[in-house]
Amino acid sequence: MKEYIIRLVYVEMLGHDASFGYIHAVKMIHDDSLLVKRTGYLAVTLFLNEDHDLIILIVNTIQKDLKSDNYLVVCAALNAVCKLINEETIPAVLPQIVELLAHPKEAVRKKAIMALHRFYQKSSSSVSHLVSNFRKRLCDNDPGVMGATLCPLFDLITNDVNSYKDLVISFVSILKQVAERRLPKAYDYHQMPAPFIQIKLLKILALLGSSDKQASENMYTVVGDIFRKCDSSSNIGNAVLYECICCVSSIYPNHKLLESAADAISRFLKSDSHNLKYMGIDALGRLIKISPEIAEQHQLAVIDCLEDPDDTLKRKTFELLYKMTKSTNVEVIVDRMIDYMNSINDNHYKTEIASRCVELAEQFAPSNQWFIQTMNKVFEHAGDLVNIKVAHNLMRLIAEGFGEDDDTADSQLRSSAVESYLHILGEPKLPSVFLQVICWVLGEYGTADGKYSASYITGKLCDVAEAYSNDETVKAYAVTALMKIYAFEIAAGRKVDMLPECHSLMEEFLASHSTDLQQRAYELQAVIGLDAHAVESILPSDASCEDIEVDKALSFLNDYIQESIEKGAQPYIPESERTGMLNISNFRNQDHHEASSHGLRFEAYELPKQTVQARIPPASLASTELVPVPEAMYPRESYQTTTVPSVSSDAASTELKLRLDGVQKRWGRQTHFPSTSTSNSTSLKTVNGITQVDGSNTANSRTRETYDSRKQVEISPEKQKLAASLFGGPSKTEKKSATGHKSSKPSSHMVKSHAPKSSMEVASEKTSVQQPPDLLDFGEPTVKSTAPSLDPFKDLEGLLEPTTQVSSAVNHSSTAAVTKSPDIMGLYTETTAGAHHKDSDILSGLSKPPMTNMVGGTTTMQVAQSSKGPNLKDSLEKDALVRQIGVTPSSQNPNLFKDILG
Amino acid sequence: MIKAVMVMNTQGKPRLAKFFDYLPVEKQQELIRRVFGVLCSRPENVSNFIEAESIFGPDSRLVYNHFATLYFVVVFDSSENQLAMLDLIQLLGQQTLERCFKNVCELDIVFNYSKIHTILDEIILGGQVLETRSTEIMRAVEEISKLEAATNAISFIPKSASSWLSR
């Protein structure tokens, strides 16, 4: 049987299924024969894991064996304990193991300590009261046991340095004794006294001494001794030396020790062995943090390592270079890195090196020109491996300039970027991310300096869209870039004549399966049909850095609400005043345990109280969708919400649950935002994130172009800081404040544009055409018209017409997509028009744009629902009920955010 | 801590694999294959260290050594010294096994599978280096085999008889 089990273990190691034999291994450990028992233990430790079902059959035997007289049985059981005892079964064996700490045999004591260490790793709470045992064992008579104790102590000290400071003296004296060969001869290894214990002790001292001058001073003598005594001819001697260097670089710096460390490093670097060179480079990387001048004398050695055929050594050297990059040497280092990046195939490492290049380039770029060229190279060679954020950062950089007030420098930068991109476009097979950047830059700045004609740029863009015809995201970027260029042309008063290939491309896209592409194509068509003034306001040139402000308070609705109330509508009851719901919402808040979330939600509900609102027009509802919810399921829900109010009331009641779903999830999401002030940018970023992740999620990716530049503005605070520190300009904040007043108009735009949209949605719902959720998002193109304008009223008038045009175009596109009958279509246009006029009334009272997205959306939806439903109370009750029935915000949302935002 | 010890031959066949954190069998196989892929792509006379993050996840290094037809591989995290791990391989591969088998070869490992595991258990326990004196290791192993032999002799007849009867 024993032989069979060993064969079985072997068979499993070779990769075959041996699970049928597990039970026999378990049976074997019950055997009396030591040989069989040990084999059984060996087999179970290799077969089973701590959560396996069979463990329950083993625990009893382990308990019995731990009490055995035969220390070999105890040892075998302890081996199994280390591997097989899980958190739940720790208490079952813990008392026996603690007893074993005082076992006469040192082998048993050692293993018992290891078992306790293992328990500590698995669940530190279960053995926290036993930590003092480790300290006691440190004074064990047997050096082997003492050495074993160092392992758990190392872990303990890593987690909590301060409570072990008192042990510094003991450790130092132990180390001293070891170094002075006070241990039995048997512990010598290659003429080194107990090197493994020395290494462990040095590691512990490094932890204890880091940034603690007093503790470090105790160590100086002994570390200096070891430096002197170490025999650098043997492998293990060098291991101890290396550990000394690590220790010296970690503790409070001492000049003398640093010198001997530098000596040791130079010996490492000069040696022929690759292993020692590797260790030398690694040690240099550690020491360089403390005394950067050391690197100078080893320059040549480092360069040699860089040329070495050994991959590991090369990588380590790049790591070192990365650490020692300064603005003076960044060009050389990054060039080297890129060269190396091109030469390897390992995607994991390629990604790492690319991100390091980007980081260094962002940090130390000597000139903008160089930066852009470097980024181009990185994208070209590792484009698909680079984080999309980097691409957006680059676009932002180009858009914003470098923060200096010097406009000419910025435009120079842009034109040089455009030029280099036009050049690069000639090369075959570029990564998608890079193409997106190219398209965006060409669209935004291709014609800005007048060097290239619009037709040349558009021709290039069409080429891109054709050459990469299976990449929807790139095509989408290209189409939008085309639209921008045409818009700039029209705005500049030049006549636009579309290239034939562009025409054919558009034809193709108009019939595209991707709703996103189709939408963009229709937008392009619509924009081309407009006059210069309208186009200028829709797509102002070089407005990519402007901020779009968001009216979180939905104040533009106030008038309308007032009006409705005067007509006798029910005022909105804030959630907090509704009984029954309060507890639930509180409960939810606890779930999210974010204090700021309270503030956010309350704000959303308190505002309507001031104005006591009631019915909300579908138009305003639609406006909540300005920022699409990134989760795939959300759009659907939210669209239904917007649709329902204008449909019959019974539909509203049947849809109640679903709608709440959407509402609650939105709330849930919202609560994760740290504060209201940041919520806009965050949500926008989310949009950004999702579009990056999933280009086919058209509903969301639609907004990408619109907000692209803005998103660049809002990428991430660290990056901003980085850029700011790089280029020293507070341009961002200035821009923000400057554009604050400009955004009054876009809001009117948005709401208006949503009027047709929502009615359209209603229509599609009525006809019960199974539309994909993406289609419902059509109203948004006009959102693009975030144009700076000083007088919202004047512009409103001017824009009224274009908007209708666009909206009709939108409607048209939807018909095309869904193939609805024309008479229904007529119906919609009517509704559209009606809603339209109403809205324009409301809108004239606007002061801020309505991007309150979720918060506002939920409020209005609630109200709309309660007033539209058959019975207000009824629906409120239902609302509460539905909330209780586990329609809680999905708890994975925070993770999702983390994922998306990095 | 040490994450895994592997011994494989130059054809990539695993001869010994011990993972100190549980991994499902398929995952183990995949790791062994990938490690072998990295090992055979390395030229002669280069360092014995490999950054293994792409195989084993963050914070993992790999040290290997090549004896005769066998690769000895140790995978560990940053709390261990790489040179020391190289010596550990030396200790396991050259000193202890040499003492055990006299002129160790691949077949010795295949046929003395449980003995190798016993030795390994003496050196490494729960991912920590426990014992580095090869004399001590040998003594423990010999003691075990002696005792095993003794108990085996005593229990041999009744054991086989009982199993024979129970059939």
C-alpha cells in the first residue's frame, strides 16, 4: 500500500488525476506502523489543501499523534499541521502545540515554532496571545531552535516594528556571538558560522533600525565586524555581505559602514560571476537612495551589465537606472529602455518597461518635443500594452499645452505633434490606442496652423478609418475627427467639399451595425448641413480644454416646479421624511460607511424641498442621462425610467420595481464619490473609463468624443500634480474658473436636445420594438455643443433651429434603425415639438447646466413616478417595499470604481 | 518565505514538486511548464536568478541550479536572500543528496521519492528554512529510516496477515 501511495503522489505530480486515492492516504495516517503513517502524512500534505473535505477525518489523528511518545510521530504530525490546519481547526490543536514548545527534543521544538508561525500567517488573531512564546524561545539552549524562532519574529517585526525595539540588544548580542563563532562547529557552512541565522538576523536588524538612530547605533559595531570577517570567496559569504549592505542601507546611515558597503558593492560588480553582479546591481540600487554619488564610480560596470546577454541582469540594471534617473540623464535612459523594450517578447515585462518609460518621460522630460517623440515611440512599439490613461494624458497635454502662458509654444508643440503623426500614419499596423491619439490630435489641431489643408487631413483620416476597418473605436475617433475638421472649416467660413472617399465612408458608417458609428456619422451629416454660426457654437475650435459645468442642484427646474405646484400638483416628499424608508436608507449608508455620502444624498433631496416640486417633464428627466451610467445594465434601467412617466400610468406601476432598481443603483454609485464637488469629474471619468474598456458599449462611448478633452483635464489628480510639477503652470485651475461662466448655454442645449430624445424613447417603448438600450441614447449629440457664449439667451434663439434639425436627424436615424412606420414617426415629431417649446420656456430661466446626473435624476424620477402612478401613497408604499426586498445598491460598485479609475 | 521547490529534468519532466501554498494540480502543472520554458531559454553562464513575477505573481523570485540532468528550482519572495537560496539548492542537491545516494542521479530521485520528501521536510517547513546543517539532516533522515525499518519489521507479519484476512 505504501508503495502505491507514493506512486500515486508521483503520478499526481506528473499531472494526472489522483483524487480517487486521497481517501487511502487519509486511511494510512491512522496506521500504527511509523513507516505507513509517515507515508500517509506525506501523501495527505501533498494531496489535500486546508479546505478539503477530508481534513475533518485527519484532525483527530493529528491530535492523537501530537501527544505521541515517539518524537518522529510528533514531527510527522507537525509537518501535516503546517500544511493542513485551517483557521477553524487551529483551536483544536493549538494547546498541544504550545505544550510541544517545551519538548525535550529540539527538532520537535523547532517544528512546533514553525507550526505556530504558520498559524500566525493564517490567522494572526488566533495566536496573538502566544506571541510572547516566540520571545521566550529566542533564549532557547539550542541554536537551531533560536534560529527557527527568528522566522516568526521577522514576520511579527515586519508588521509592527515598534513593539520589538527592546529586542535590538538581544539580536545584536546573538549576532555577535554567531559572528564570533561561539556556536557549535556543526553550524558552520563553508567556513561561515551559521550563515542562515546571520542573514535572518541582519534582515531583522534592518527592519528594526530603519529610521531609528538610537537602535541603529547599537548595530554599527557588529555589522562592521561582519563586513570585515565575511569571506567573500564563497557564495554564502557573499550572501551575508549582501545582507549587510541591505542592512546598512536600511538603518540610520553611518559613514563608515556606507564606505565598507560601497567597497563590497564594487567587489560584487567587478566579479566575473553573474550572480554577484546581479547582487551588486541590486545592492547599488538600495544604496543609491542614501548616497547617490556612489553610482558615479560604478558607471562603467553598470553599462557593462546593460550590455550583458543575461536577461535577468539586464532587467535589474534597468531597474537601477530607473531609480537613478534625473532630468539630466533621462533622455539616454529612456532611449535605452525603449530599445530594450523592442527587443523582448515578454508582454508582462514589456508592459512594465513601457509604463516606466512613460513615467520617467512625464517626470523628467527636458522638452515637449522630446516628450511627444518619446511617447510616440512607446505607443508605436508597445501601444496595446500601455494603459489607456497614458494616451489620454498625452492628449490632454497636447490640448492644454504645458501650462506656460506662452501660446506660441503650445501651438508649435501641436503642429509638431500633428506633423509627426502625419508622418507616422504612413507606417503599417499601428496599435489602436496610438491611432486614437493620432485621430484625436488631427481632428483637433490638424488644420489649426493652416499648414495642412482640410482635405489633406480628412483624406488621411479616411485612410485610417479604412485601413483599420475592424477597430470600431479607431473608426469612431476618426469620424469625430472628421466632424471636427469640417466644423472648423465651416466656422471659418470656407466652403466644405467632402472628399469622395469620405462620402463613401460615411455611407458605410450610416449603415453600420455599430450604433455608435452610425450615430457619429449622422452627427457629421447634420453638422455639415448647418450654417457657420451654429457650427461655431456646436464645435468651437480649440475649446477642448474648456470645462463643462454641472448644475447639481437642478436649479433650472425650479420655475417649472413652481408652475406645476401652482397647478395643484403634489409636492415632493424628501426621502428622509418618508417613514419606513428612512431606516433602510440609513442601513444602506452604513454599508457604504462613507460619511460624505450622507451629505451628498441629502443635498439631492433637500433641494426640491425648497421649491416644493411635483411633476417633472420628461425633458428634464432625460437630462439626467447626460452622463451615461457605465454599467451595462444601468442604461437600460435608466432609460426605462425616463420613458415610463409619459406612458400610461399602469405601465408605470408595473415597471415600478425595475425603475427603482435603476434609481437605487444610481444612488449607490453616487455614495461612493468622496464629495459633491468631485462627483462630476468622477462620473465623467467613469464614462471615460468604460469607453476605454469597451468600445462597443456605444451608448457610453458616444460621449467620449464630446468630453474627451475635458476628460483629459480631469484624468487623475496625481497626474495633474505630476504635470504641474513638470511644467510648473497652474493652467488648469485657471481655466476652470475662467470657463465657469461660459457654460450656461450648453445646459439649455442639453435639455433641449433631450426633449426629442425622451419622446422618441417613449415612442419606441410604445411600439414595443425591441431596441437595444444604446439606441435610446440618441439625444446626446447636441450635448457636444458645449460652446462658450456670454449671452445664453441670444444663443438660445440662434440655436433653436439647429437643435430641431439635429433632433429631427436623430429621430430620423432612429427610424432608420428600428424601421418604424412613418405615421408613428410623425406623431413623435409632434411630441417633440411640443416638448420642445415647453422646454425652451423653462430653459430661459436657467443659470447653470443640468449635469446633476444621478442625484437629480433620482429625485425627479421619484417625483414623476409618484405623481404619475395611480395613487401616490400606493406607489410610495410600493417604493418602500421594493427597497426592502433587497434592491440594495450592488456592493461591488466600489470595486468597479476602483477598477475603472485605477 | 519559500513558495515552492521543484526538481525537473532537462526534458521538463517534473521529478519533485512541493508547493508550500496550496495550488490545484492543474495550476502546478502550468507553473512547472512555464518555469521550464524560462529555464531552457536561458543561455549558459548567466546568473542563476530570474525575476519570476510574470509566472508567480508579484514579489516572487526564482533561483535555479543545474546539476547533471536536473534543474533544481526554488521560488520565494523578497524576505529571502537570493544567494542564500542558491546555497540552499547546493545544500539540498549536492551535499545532502550526494551523501544519501553517492553520486546522485535522476533515477535516485524517482526511486527514492519519499526519502527526498523526508529530506526536504527536514530542511524546509512551512516555507521557512529550518535546518541547514547537512549532517543534522542526514542524521534525522537516517534515524527515521532506521525506526521505520524497525516498526516495519515488527508490524510486517500481523499487518499483512490482517489485510489478507480482511480481504
